[in-house]
Amino acid sequence: MAYSEEVLDHYENPRNVGKMDDKDQQVGTGMVGAPACGDVMRLQIKVSDEGVIEDAKFKTYGCGSAIASSSLVTEWVKGMTLDQAADLKNTQISEELALPPVKIHCSVLAEDAIKAAIADYRKKNG
Amino acid sequence: MKLPIYLDYSATTPMDPRVAEKMTECLTLEGNFGNPASRSHLFGWKAEEAVETARRQVADLVNCDPREIVWTSGATESDNLAIKGVAHFYSKKGKHIITSKIEHKAVLDTCRQLEREGFEVTYLDPQPNGIVTPESVAEALREDTILVSIMHVNNEIGVINDIEAIGELTRANKVLFHVDAAQSAGKINIDLERLKVDLMSFSAHKVYGPKGIGALYVRRKPRVRLEAQMHGGGHERGMRSGTLATHQIVGMGEAFAIAKAEMHEENKRLLKLRQRLWDGVQDLEQVFCNGDFDQRVASNINVSFNFVEGESLLMALKDLAVSSGSACTSASLEPSYVLRALGMNDELAHSSIRFSFGRFTTEEDVDFAIDKIRTAVSKLRELSPLWDMYKDGVDLDKVEWVSH
């Protein structure tokens, strides 16, 4: 199947690959998906005292579209407030990456991942 | 080096130039273009002669009588004709069929269709090494069983079934035995005089012949009856009507003749290439060969690279033409039904790649592939949260995943 240039770019040069200490009070971690389904995303955010996302990291097991979706989200959320990041919609991701219908679930997963990371951070910081 | 490198010979093979040459001689006015069924002139006689020569070439490879070979459009049609043909002809005798869960779709979907028509089908589980045992067949046999259909070599994992032992069983129980040999003909010895196989499907394009042509072996002694699935001019002794495609048939005959002459030398070379690939990747940690390592054809190795998802691996291996056991692109997100039937966990099934070698694969091709695989697997593992967890000693089976 043909991949869009955007997907290929993120796949070849994924942004913000890495891992943060999930015990850090400033870090929120979201892990979504399941190996059985063929994709697992771990997305982490580091939040400043002002509630702004300073840094984001990801690791993804999945197809090229899943890797690209998570890579793109880490780029976007940097500098956003938690509320702004929580408003991200999967349709924005799938549009930006020109995902075909069979790959929409990758963008849904990326949206779930950022929401899970925010929820984790909020839970930690009550 | 021409990229991408073709390592998908189990899917199809390029035609051998010697085959292509023979075929082109059967097309134009100057060539052997006649209708083999034309009895009234030289054009027909010459075409018929070419078809019968090819029939003998196919029969020679598998040691049977040429009169037992029926031309079809390919192994899919052969499977359909064998299974439906037997089921429909012998339905008064019984309505039970035995096959396995890892057969080709041409067999499985045909069986599904027969189920809709009122037949009952038992789908046997293979062992974890991919082999369907004669014991499992014996256990499934019933009074009303009319047919057993088991593939000789599996298309995904390349393992070889013991069709000799299964044939002894079916013959002793007066049950017909069909074997899909699309992946074994020209790769391993087949002796139909010795084997108690009643029907066998062949394909030309897996053996460096053209696409669109195949054959079905139909045993004469003891005689096997079939109900035709294609009706018309009564070609092929009424079993398969339709004007014979002389050029395709000549191509298949030539391809099978070459296979007979060169198979043994070729296998030695392929075995070395396969070992070279395996030696080049197996130290990557968490790399597994799917299906029995030894009881398989020389041209195939199916490998799982744990914690790396198959489709992304294929993307990274864009310079290699290989296929993945993970069918993520089909929107089903289902990993290969063959690998699942072996009892493999989903992660491993999603991480599998089939490499298949052939006549035109070189050592350089394999070395290039090894290099690409090592780079891709390392890169994708760096990206994989599962690899992190594995390295941290987390038991992935105990994690509660948020399925979607």
C-alpha cells in the first residue's frame, strides 16, 4: 500500500522518541493499545508548574501510520496547555497525515494516548 | 544490484527464460497457434502434440501416467475441482470431509462452500511446529468420511507434511485423499506411483512457469471419479471443459521438465542461502523460526522478530520484496491464520516475515537482506515500548492492555 509523504517522513525520522521517568511528579504517561491488536503506544508528557506541556516523548509498536500518528502528536502538544492538548481530535491527525480509512484507528489511538497521559498527570497531581 | 530484491518466491516466481522462449513459439501465425481440439488439420495436430508432450513432462516430475493429468487454470481451480468434484460425486456415500486449519484459502473456502451445501467438515489443528499428523487424521476419520484434503507443503511456513503416512491411512479406510502440492512440486520428490494420493493440485507459476495454468492429478487405479465444475466441449475427458491454452500448457511442461532436471542441485544451493540468512539474523535476540526448522522446503524460512510489528518492518525493508504474516493492511488487523493455528501468541504472529528464495537469488542478495533486516529490527526496537518492557523484565502476558 502507498503511504503518504507525511507518514513516510515521520516514520523515517520519528520526532521525540524516548522515555521519561514515569515516577516523576511532572510526568504523565499514557499507554494504549495491545500487542494482540498489533499496536501499542506509550506517550509521555512533562508538564510545567503553569500547566504547559514542556516536553513529550513516545514509543510505539505498530505500523508506520501508528508510529507517524504518535510522532506527530508529540510535536503538536509541546507548548500546549493541558486543556488545549486534551482538545486534540483524531481527525486532525488523520488529515495531517492523509491516513487512508483502514488506518484511521491509528489516529484514534494517538488521541487516546495523549488523553491517557493527561489523565495520568492530573491523577498524580490531584 | 537491482532493488528491491525479490525474496517472495513462495508467492510467485519469475518465469525461467527457457520457458518464456518455448511459450512464444505457440502464439502467432508462424508458431504453434492451433486449437489442440481441432482434429481436421495440421494446426490442431501440432498443438495437440505439444499439449501431450507437456502433459508427459508434468507427469514425469511426479511419476504418474500422463492420462492422469487434467489441465486447469491453476492450483486454485485444481483444489476446487478436486474437492467439489469428489464431494458432489460421492455425496451419496457420505458427507464428511477432513482438512486442516492451515490449508490454502482455495481449500478452506471451498470447504466452507460445501458446508453451506450440507457437507460437514473437520478442520484439524496442526502441531505447534506446523505439521498435521497422520494420527490426527486417523482420529477424525468417520464412517461417512469421503475425502481428506491436506497440503503437502504449507505456503506460509514451508513445512512438509507426511503425505505418505496419511495416504496409507486413507487408502486403508477407503477414503479419497487430495493433496495441494502447489508449494512442493519441483521442490521435493513426489512419487505418485508409491504415494497413495488420489488427487493432487499443481501450479505452474510457483515453478518458474506462467501464471494462469495448473493441473490436477486424478488417479486412474483405483479410479477416482469427479463431477465436473466447468461444462462445455468435454475437454480433458469431460472433467474440465474449455479450449486448452497451448502456450500456457507448453510453458508449464517446460517448467516442470527443468525442475525435474535441476531440482536436486538447486535445493543444495537454496539450503545454503537459507542457512546464510538464518545465521545472519538469529543472534538479534528474540528471533524465532516459525514452523519446524528441519522438516521444511529449502526455499522458505518464516521468521518472527519479537516486539517489532510486521507492517512497520515491511516498511523498513522496502528494498526487499517479502511478505508479512501480519495482515494489518486488510483492515482486519488479524495476524496470519496459519501462525495463529500453530498456537503462537499474537505479538509473535504480528512480527513475522516470510523469506522465500529461488532460482535467481544470489549470496549477495541474502547478505544485503541480512544487513537491511539488522538495521530495521534495531531501529524499530528502539521505537518499541514492548522492547523496553521486555528489557526491563516486564512479563507482557501479565500486563492489562487497553484493547481497542
